[in-house]
Amino acid sequence: MTETADWNFTDFVAGNTPLPSPNLAWNTYGKGVENMGKDGAPEHIDIPEPADDQLLIRIDAVGLCFSDVKLIRQGGDHAKLYGRDLRIEPTRLGHEPSVTVIKVGKDLEGRYQEGQRLAIQPDIHVDGMSTAYGYTIPGGLIQYHTIGPEVLDADDGSYVIPVDDSISYAGAALSEPWACVVGAYTQRRRLQPMDGGTMWVIGSTNDTVDYTSSQGIGNPSTIVLSDVSEHVASWIESARGDGSTVIVDNDLTPENVAAKSAAHTGEDGFDDIFVLGQTSAALIEEVAKTIAFRGTMTMVGTEPLDGFPQTDVGRLHYHYTAYLGTTSNDISEAWGEERNRADLVPGGVTVVVGAGGPMGQMHMQRAIEMENGPATIIGLDLDQERMDRASTMLAPMAEAAGKKFIIFNSGQGQDAVDELIAAESNGNGADDVIVSVPSGPLMGESAKMMSKNGMLVLFAGVLNGTMAPLNMSDVYLHNAQFTGTSGSSIADQESVIHKTVEGSLTPSHNLAAVGGIDAGQAGVQALIDGDFAGKVMIFPQLVGLELTGLDELADKHPDIGEKLGPNNTWTNEAEQLLFEKYHA
């Protein structure tokens, strides 16, 4: 704890306090928490002067995330590090920061000002390549560092977002994970054929349906026809663009799907696939493996498949593969926003699987706070302690919003879960099921909780190639939706900050534990061990504050406890007092 008579929080917020010496940081040198920092402590790093195209920023708060655990476990093998040798070129965790501009390089004067508060959108693209702050770009587990064109002048321009002074440091840092929650309900899938792509039309030679498309079929560069009727071949010939080439490749079987795809697309896969009048789950299962990144499969038919195809749920999450469908002979009725929703059903039943974790709690809170959201929210989890915490925090919010809120221990068995959902949905199944647990088998089981026209949101990412049985018949027969992401955009994060300012969203309710810069390693270990039901927040400007749950913080510091909200929820007032006690 630091006691300095002339230290003033108002001056600190404005960036008018002296720079520290040393500057403390938790660089990461390899797999495992033992490779954070030096000898279990943050290391001393000089504070650099910003170049002309750089900002010197102060990290005021940085949230820790299970994605940080993935990086710690995988080291340089992590997808966003591209095989980097961290012993030679270390990185630094911390992709959920709230920062203050301390110095402005001369080329950036007028765009940014000293004392300006910012949040960073970590999902950055440079020359079309995915990079990320807190991964490829060293992140916020440090007191001060510089950012330049890699953040401020990338493909989408600047990846920093102004933050209103009314938002706490923790609240601003939480805008990033909250943006990921918001982004899960923002349409990420492509919902119509792609011009210039490669299309595969799969039919049945004895199919007598007269298929049409009132919206056309786009202008693909190549169209491959497999086992289509003469009518379909004639229709495609008349509907294709002038620049399209048609190739006929018949005798398709589940066993030769991969070879045919490789012959026409190499390793890229088909941008758009039409499957017309097929009922073979085995064929659908193999054909789905050939969908390109952000590709679509449009299924058209009136009879169900003869089983549940094993479907790559990893690609649903990471590759945004879209499964579209209709019973109409006008296949374009399968496309577009109106047919393919991305948000929760108003007045419906929403189920959150893995509800006790930080992200599961956020999904439930969003459902509760939605002005036109579901009427019933059911949270499922195995961890009773986490569920109790979620209930304590969210039940009063649900009651105030006039919504039914149920927390249920799924350890009671699947039959008990199914009975609960049936009772709350009049036997129809849940309108929306959100899965925040990275388990392929659990994703498959969760899909069975859906109504026929329900939506499955895979928020937790699993490796590409993770398969689960999904009822693809319901996609075209009843308009079921399978979607998923845990990423966000600048617009998503801006939306969260706006909602926070206007008071329609309270991100800091999800905060469970805080620590100073010394607690960086302990915070990551706490995530690994699952010590806290909510988010862990590190305040790099605080020294001597060990990792502390908010309940424990209130006991240790009754004066801070008095500033916390109901059920020891975080407030701006509590944050200011904490800074006054522990500032560096």
C-alpha cells in the first residue's frame, strides 16, 4: 500500500502524475505461468519515449480471460502467434485493457490528447492478416508502453475507442469481453452466394422438382454440377453469369466427396454449396467438410435426412460456416437476414450452458437486460458455488425486469434438464441455446435442447475438426440456426461503451476479483484453477494489492466495502478509493 500525501486521484485520471521507476511488466516467454515475468515477479522495463507515430499509454486496468489461459498453455503454438519462439521474442498477455494517453507523438497530435481515455479492440487485422493485441502484439499486463501503427493505423484504421470519464477503469476494460458477448448475436455468417466464388450444386437425377431462384445465384467463377436432373442443369445454365464456367462431375458418393472437392478447389473448399432433394446424412456429413471459410451450404427439401450428420462445430465457431435451408423450390428463400436470425427470440426461452462462468453470466445478464429479449432465462452449470453467485447477482435484475430466471444444476442429469426445459417451453424446446463450455460432446447434447426452429450459439471455441451430431434436417424443414463466435468488432465494443454510458448495460457487475501489478501471474493461475465465478481484473498502477475477491476485499477494507454496490458489485467509488490506497 502506498501512502503519498500529495497524490491526487483527479490529477491521476488526467495523466498528471509522475512516471514510475521502474516500469513493471509481465512478459511471457513460453508455455506455463512459470514463464511469465522473471522468477515469479514482474520484470523492470524502461518506459520508452513515443516515436512520432506512437502514443505512450498508461494501463489503468486489464481484464484476464480464459483466452489468456489458452495462450499460456499453447505458447508459441497458439494460432495467433504463428509459431513464434517466445524465448527470443516474448509477448505479453492482456487483451482487455483500459488505458490513458500520457504522451502523443508529433504525427498524432490533433488525433489524440494527453489524458484521453481509450479502450483497445484487440482483434486487429494488418494487410489482411489476423494479429491481436495481447497475442501477436504484446498486451496490457504492464504499467506503461507504446502503441503505434500496428494498433492505430491497421486495416480498419484505428483500433482504439474513446472512453467516457463516467465509466470506471474496470468497466472500460470489461467492454472488450462484453463486446464479444454482443458480437455473438451480430450476424457474422454470409447469407447469399458469393460473386466470383466456386459453387457446387448437388442433386439427384430422379428429382422432378422445378427449382428456381428469384434472387439469382450470383456470379460464381466456377459451377460444379453433380448428379443434378436435366431441369436443374438447364436452370443453372440460364441463371449463371456470363463469366461462369460449368463443370459436370457426376457419380457422387460419401466416399469420393473429398477427392472431388480437392480436384475442383484444392484445399480451399467450395464457397457455396446447394444440396437439392437429398436425404443422406452420410453425404451431407462429408459434403459439409468441403465448405470454404465463410462458406455456405443451402439445403432444399421436404423430407428429413436419415440421421444426424456429424458436423464440425469448431468451424461453425471459427470459420463462420453457414447452414441455410428452405422447403421452397425457390432456393433463394433460404438466404438473407429475415430467414436467418442472429439474436434471441423476443418473449422466448433462452438456455445458457456453462452459466456459472464469467462469460455465461454475461450472456444471462444480456438476456435479462434486453429491452425486447426472452421472457425466461435458464442457466445450467455443474458448479453450485458459481451458480449461487450468479443467482445472487442476476436474480434481482431479472425480477426488476419482469423476467423468469432459473438456475439449475445440470449434475442432476440430462433427463432432469430436459424435463425443466419442456416444462418452461410447453414441450417445444428452447428457442435459443448458448454454449460457453468448449466441449464438442456437450455442444451436441445442447443442440438437442432446441426447438425445431431454435438457434444454437457456440460461444466457446473448440478445435476445428471437433465433430458433434446436429439435426441438419431442421435447418431446411423448420429454419433451425447453428452459429457461433467469441470475437468482436470495433462497432461491437463501441456499442457496449455507449450502452454503459446511457445506463442500459452494467459491465462491472461481472467483476469478481481484483489485484495490482504484482498479482498478474496469480490472476492467470486463478483462471486456470477456476477460483472465481466472475472476471479477474488487474490494475497495473496499483502496487502491493494481492489478488483479492470482492467479498474478501470488503472484509479487509470496510471503507471500500461501503462503496461497493449490492452483493459487493463494483462501483466507480470503490475503484477510486482502491486507487487512493494502493497507487504506485
